[in-house]
Amino acid sequence: MKNVSECVHQKSTWNKGRVAGQKPPLKLREIWALRVRLEIANHHRDLALLNLAIDSKLRSCDLVKLKVRDVAQGANILKRAMVIQQKTLQPVKFEITQQTRESLTTWIESRKLTSEDYLFPSRIHHCPHLSTRQYARIVKSWVAQIGLQPEDYGTHSLRRTKATLIYKRTKNLRAIQLLLGHTKLESTVRYLGIEVDDALELAEQTEI
């Protein structure tokens, strides 16, 4: 019998031997194109997953392990949630927008999930929740639906999307660092794809 831990920690890296690089964030028009397609198709799980991935900016390993109780109190979806990150063991807070709350409510009610259930259960019987590999495949299927090249995008594309949009609007590097839960400024710089010198200058300007 397969151990449940095998669903969470893959022994072999799924992208071994492939060219790895920074995955671009989605643009607003691409996000809305996906939302419309998923809503028309009544893909409640995928719509909730997409919206929450963008809002939370969580790494895939944290997103797939969310339980209903992490985002809801009773029948009500929280406006803000907090998760302890697996990689850094540090808490990170995120806002859950109205649109995401509505899609989560629809998904939870349609699946009749309880507070102790995983928010995104796996359809594979021996895995309690979506694995990071399954999530990656879902993301690639999404981008393919709107005419993008699947190999150019990944789960980090969704993690970077909202952070990039906020940065373009505010230029507040420290805020983005907190939103992403990064312990080092350099990690935030890499995610945003900006020059280090520019990043340090912006950081100095936003210090209080």
C-alpha cells in the first residue's frame, strides 16, 4: 500500500531534466479569461483554486494542504487568513477578496466539505489532498485553454501574479516582501524580476 506521505513528497523531481526558469505572472486579461471559462463550465473547484492561489500568493506546497478551517469560520469565508509556511515556518497573512469568497463558498457547499476536510481533496483515493504535481498539471491545463504555452508557466506564475500587480501600482518593495512571506529581500527581487540596485533604492525609500 502506498504511504500518504508519497502524495505530498515526491521522491523524484517531476521536472528533472527540464529547463527551469522564472515563470511569468499572469496578466489581468488572462486571469479574467480563465475565470470566465471556468465559470461557464461550472468548474467550481478550479475556479476556487485559481482565485485563492492568486489572492493567497502561497507556494504550492502550502496551498494544496489548506483545510476548510484555514479559510472559513463556520459557514462564513474569512476576509483575511493566516498560514504557517512549510518552507520558512513563518506565518503569512493574506486577504481573501469577495470574488474568491464567493467561489470558495460555492465549492465548499457543492462538495459538502466540513471544517476538518482538505479544501482541495484529491481524486486519487490514497491521497488526501491535491499533490503539488497534480496542481502543476492543472495550472498548465488552464494556461493552455487561453492560448498560452504551458511550458512557459507554472504554479509560481500564480504566486507571482498579485504581487507583481501590486508592485507595479505601488512600487513598495517591503510590502511585497511581507505579502509573499519572504525572509530575504533578494527573494522578493527575484520574484519581481527587477534589478538589485533599483530594489535597494526602493527599499530605502519605503523604510519607516
